[in-house]
Amino acid sequence: MTAEALARDIIERLRANAHQALMVGGCVRDMLLGRPAKDFDVATSATPPQVAALFPGSELIGAHFGVVQVRREGAAVEVATFRSDHDYQDGRHPGHVHFETDPREDVLRRDFTINALLFDPATDEVIDYVGGEGDLRAGVVRTVGDSRRRFAEDHLRMLRAIRFAARLGFVIEDETMRAIRELAPKVLTVSAERIRDELARILTEGGARRGFELLDESGLLEHILPEIAAMKGIEQPPEFHPEGDVWVHTLIMLESMGKPPLTLALGVLLHDVAKPPTFRIADRIRFDGHAELGARMTEEIMTRLRFSHHEIEHVKALVANHMKFKDVLQMKESTLKRFLRMECFDEHLELHRIDCSSSHGNLTNWEFVRDKLQAVPTEELRPPRLLTGADLIAAGYAPGPLFREMLEAVETGQLEGRLRTRDDALAFVRENYGK
């Protein structure tokens, strides 16, 4: 069952039991825009206990706020009681809520007009109390009512305004943008996890370049990612970066990546994060060690934003290794093969392609690596070991730190095609490390 079908069934049953019920929010917005809607939400005059009684097995996920999740056949829909919110004190939660019977009251508490539309599936009627349909047609993100009040209620809404404008290709209405600029420092009162999730959506839902331009224009960027804001005005050697400074280069890359996996998107955003602190002018503009320092800065930034350990290590590797592609034509065969077998190498390769395409445009090294990957069988990148530590002990060598060097040297010989059998490997060890 689809979420839309479940939402329609829920509305039908609620109405059969004398309750008002309508689709609301993002699903209505997306349907009107002709976009596929992911999440379907229902707003109703029924209270949470009444909803739960009509849908056995449903889950109260926000009883205080009147939210019940109904599941059926793999689909899930959130059913929320009409409500008005009052006395916001912490920049996120209302001090108390009041359940309502009038859907207009429920709409007036919502964030943006384009997210405050109601839809009656029985009549295909859109119910619009706040001018959301007009804003959809005009391509405008506008708060419901007073912008400063809406953002003061939940400071994360400032980031949500950026995300919707970027994803939909909309503009942010002037008064709404003025309120964001005024309240931008308040974004730091939002939990790191909530900021992380909005940034992840901006990076992966499409329109990432526009998203970061709006983060900059609104004043939010300097508060949540000062390391990225520092890229502005950092010049680069024109022979390698005719497109402009580090900020412009990063924006072009963000625009080029489409809707990528989150880790790749973060690699694009952070791969040059250490260029500002490593900038110097010698024979030309140089950024010595920016990949290594960038990996450390990446860890600090992603830890601050509460990304998972796995995500942090993944993106650190992308940043730390992105400069190695310049050396692939000179690498020894063993070094190149070890490079190609890195975990998630497809993302390393794609980061390099986007990097080159967004600067000098020379894809020679990318094409070389791509062709090499297609030509070399997996078993040649990760050949079975010719020797183990037990083999070395059996051959009379005493266990110790040298074992690792010996085994690595044997694998190097394998990768370069010089050693093919166990006897070859033992002969190599005896020749180079004594009997």
C-alpha cells in the first residue's frame, strides 16, 4: 500500500466517524507542483485517543502535540489533531498546545505558506487560508504571518526556509529574508543534530549551490559553518583554477554534483576546507598540506555536527586523498593498485571528476584511473596472500615487527607481477631478509 492510499483511507474512516480530516503540508505542496510526494500527513479534528481507537496498533509519537502514526502494509502516515501553539520559550517547543476544531487555527501555526495548504481528496479541493497557492505559482517562500514570530518560535525554520528555496528553485520573500538576517545568530541555539539534518538535505536534495549561496546571503553560514565562509576571497593559482577563488570553486562543484550520496556531498563541500589556513604565496599561490589539515578539520566539523563515526571516517578519507590523483600517472603499479582498492573508491573517483570539471577541465588522470579500474580484475587488486605470518614462522623466522614489512613487501611483488607463487615469495624473503 502507498502512503497516499493509506492517507485517503484514514480520512475516509475519520469522516465516517463524524470527524473532520484533510491532507496537509508538504504532500499537498508537492502534488500541486507536480512532484512526487514522499510523506503524507493528515490533519483532523479527532483527538489522539479517538484516532488511536479507530486505528488499533497505531503509535502515539507526540501525544502532547496530538500526533499519531498509523501503519498499514508497509506504509505510514502521521495523523495530527488540529491545534494552536502558545508560549514558545526555548526556540523550538511551544509551552502548551490547544487542540482545535477549526482547521484554519491549525494552518495559522505552520511555518511557510506553501506548507500550510489543505487538500480534500473527496472533492479534489485545495483549501488555502494563507495565500500558499499564489506563493507556489510565484515561486516564493514566505512565512505564515509575522516572520520574526515564526522564526522565534523555532529557530530551525530559518534553515528550512533556505532548504525549500534551494530545492524548489524559489526565492525567499523580502520580509522573510530580513527576519532571517536579523535572527541568524539564534541558529546556534538549535541542536547540532537538527542543524546537521537540514544541512544534509540541502546538500543532497538538489540545488545545493543555491542553498549555500542563500546560507551566505542570510548570514547563517558564518554561524554554522565558519570554515566554509572563510573560503570567500581566498585566491587560487589561475593556471589550475581559472574559475575563481575557493568559495566560487566549491559552489561550482556543489552545482555539478546533482543529488549525490551524503558522504560524497560532504567530500565536495569540505575537500578544500583547509585552503584558507594554508594559503601562501611563493613561486605561485600554494596550499601546502591542505589535504592532510583538511582531513583533521573535517573530523572537527563533522564531530561538532554529530555525524556518525562511519560518516566522519568516510569523508575524512575523501578529503585526505583527493590530491593523490595528480600522481597516478607516476605511481608504481603496487601503489596505484592499493589506491584503487580503497573503500568506496567510486566516490573518490567522482569527487576527482567533479573537482577537475569545476576548475581546469583536464580529465586525463580521471580517464586513466577509470580505464585502469575497468581493465584490472578485482583479484589483481586484492590477490590472495602468498605468505602468512605462520608461513614465516614455519620457515624459521622469529615473530616480530619485521613480519609486517616482509608481508607487505611480498604483496608489493604480487601487485607488480614479480611474485606469483608461494615458492617465489619464500625465495624473495630469504634473499632480502636472510635465511
